[in-house]
Amino acid sequence: MSTDSADELYEEIRSTESDIQEIASHTGLKRCNLSKIKAHLFVEEHWLDSYESLGVPGEWARFDSDLRIAAAWNRLRTGNHGLADLRLLRHEAAEAWYMRRHGPSYRDAHEAAQRRFPRPDELWDQE
Amino acid sequence: MNFSKNGEFDVITRVTGPHHHYLGLVLRTDSGTALAEAEDLSPSPVNAPVDWARVEQLRSEVSRGVGSANERLGTSYQASGIRFCSSDPPLKDVYRILTEELVQHVARSRDDNGAGLDTDGPTHPVHSRSES
């Protein structure tokens, strides 16, 4: 779970344009929705405020990179994905929708998304 | 990753979208510092049972992370205080990696501030950020 290699994979994903069409063709999801998910996960900055109550000030920043998320995105591109990969997309789509509708707080958006579309923790349980 | 300082604790937070994690450590270079008990900062119901297996896993990962960072950096840090949030998801190895990143950040900061001396630092939160 090296953060350096995850950063490199995220840079590759950000610089790729064909992934949206590839994932759309393998999943049947609309390209416009996939574009919003990609922007939310890999490109846009969010108001990261999860730990304000513990003295960590909120800040605008991109999400930190994660090897398992990059791997899921690449499985979706090649059509080798599973249900957990699709559930990750659904969780992130819900988070992004909440932010557009209710404001930029990651804490609020994540909690709302988690209640309705829980993240697929099994993606991180695999060796 | 976000780095901040809160009293004697150096703090790292990581937010990936589906997950977020908080880890605070008191890092000292005194020889013979015992690995600290872990303090849970999560708001939790009174009398909520302590997940001792999780706490031991956390302490083990912090210990391995400090050891690994020391080996790589040629330093001799030890963690004499640990803070975490039990409401954060218990992903395998996440605290080892956060520990390594935090030790590296602290080592560089202390080098910048002069000869790797341990200081208590500011009592108000100060924060900075690095990629990932």
C-alpha cells in the first residue's frame, strides 16, 4: 500500500481520457455519471472537515490516493470488475451528488452516502 | 495527507473518499520509551465496550511503522503516546503506513528546525499537507 505508487496511478488516471468510455461500455453506466464520479474521486478538491472537532482544521484538497481505489478503477476499465467495484462507484456517486446539492462538506456527504450506499470494505480486505 | 500538531501530539489524517483515518503520536528519541496505550478520541456511547483486539492491532501497526521508518531514515523515534478514532474503519496496515508517513514528516520537520531536537512545539494546532 505504497502511497508513492498510488500517487502515480492517480496521475495516470487523471491524464487518461478513454477510461470513461471503456467503463461505460463494460458497465452500462452513463458516461456523464462516470465523468462526475471520476472528477469527484480523482480530480476535484473537497472541503475535508472530518476531524475539525479534534483540532484538525478543514481544508480544500483532493482525496488522498489509494492503491485499492486505483485498482478498482482499472478493473472497471478492462471489464474485470466485481460487484464491490460497482458499489464503490455508487458510494462515490452518492457522495458527489450530496456535495452538489447540500454543500462541500466531506464529512456530511460521506456520512449521508455511507447510510444509503455503504462503501465496499471487502475491497480492502483482499490480500 | 494532512499533518498537524496538537500539543505534544503530531497528527496525520488521510481522506480517500470511501475512508478517512486519524492518527496522533507523541514521538520521542529518548531511549527506553515504552510503547504507549492507545487513546480513542471517537465520540462513543458511555460504557461502549473497548475492542481490545483492534487496540492491540493498532499498537502493533504503530510499532512496526515506527521501526520501519527508523530503519529507512536512520532515526530512533519511539511512540510514547497514541491517539486514534475507533469510528474510523479498521483497514489492514493503514496505521502502519500512517505511522511511517508521520515519522518521516516529523523527522524532516525537526531537521529543518535544527538537529533533530525533540521539542514540545506549539500547543495550538498547526497544519500542513503533502501529496497523498
